[in-house]
Amino acid sequence: MMRLQWPVCAVVLALSAGCSTAGPSEESPGSPETAAATQAPQSAQVADPAKVLAQATFDGPRGKFELGVVSLTARGRLADLTLTMTPHYPGFAEKSVLAVGYFTGVYPEVTLVDPVNLKRYLVVKDSAGAMLGAGNEAYNIDRPNTLSYTFAAPPGDVGTLDVYFASFPPFRGVPVTR
């Protein structure tokens, strides 16, 4: 039996309420498109598009998608990043698709970069190795989806970070709210 130390359990429990874990696990049988057809999107709420700090449209592997940065908030030793994403999938008959299906077999990796101190921040993982952030959830097609990620917070004197989503051009100078 695995025993977890109480601080780790407390952090994982406290963070799990703010993490996006909707959708089936990566062990789901069938193709990503087939799995998406049987899974309803489970996004609890969609970020207000009027409050987006930065937004861009990219050519993705299945069609264009809009990606926006809603917030980057440091709280203690952790930082929360909230994105909004509206994928388009021309010719796809279903209302949703799993992330791995939309991005042709890979999850979009999200990182933060401090260009001044030359430091890259990766999504925090819990004691079981699971990312504290969006994973292989079902994306609503042609509708906004809210994606949330948790990182180690940058030092207090860092006011902006660059946000990288997969291999697409980054959002530079995103303000860190404290």
C-alpha cells in the first residue's frame, strides 16, 4: 500500500478542484474520434471571451483553432494558467473530439517561459505522476473550451511570462497577476 505524506495529499486535494480533468483517460479503447462520439464534453464553465488577455488563430492539424489567454495567476508557490480554445474540424460530424484526436495523436504540451531569467515552467504533476491540467478531454467543436493548467509560481519579481501551446507561436509578455 502506498502512503502519501499529508502535505502532498493536501496540495493535491486543494488543487484538484481547479484542474480540468474532464474526459476519458488515455487508455480509452477505439480511435480518438470514436471515443469522442461516445463522450460528452464535461467543461463546467467557459471563460468569458471578453476577458481574454491575448488571442490568436492557428492552423491546426484538423482545422483552424482560436486560442486565448484568459489569466495567469500566481498564488503562493503555484501559478494557474487559464486558456480558452475554440477548435474547428471541417467535415467532422460529431460535436466533440478528444484532444489527442484533434492534435493527431499527441497532447498539446503547455509551458511557461521566463525570457529574462531563462527558465521554463512545466505543468505540475501530482504524486501519482498525473498532470494538474488539461489532458485528453473532449473539445467542443466550434465552441469555446476552457483549459486550466497549474505550474510552479515564478519568483515575485517576475511580472510577465511567455505562454507556449504545443509548437505554435507563443503569447509573449503575459502578465502574472498576484
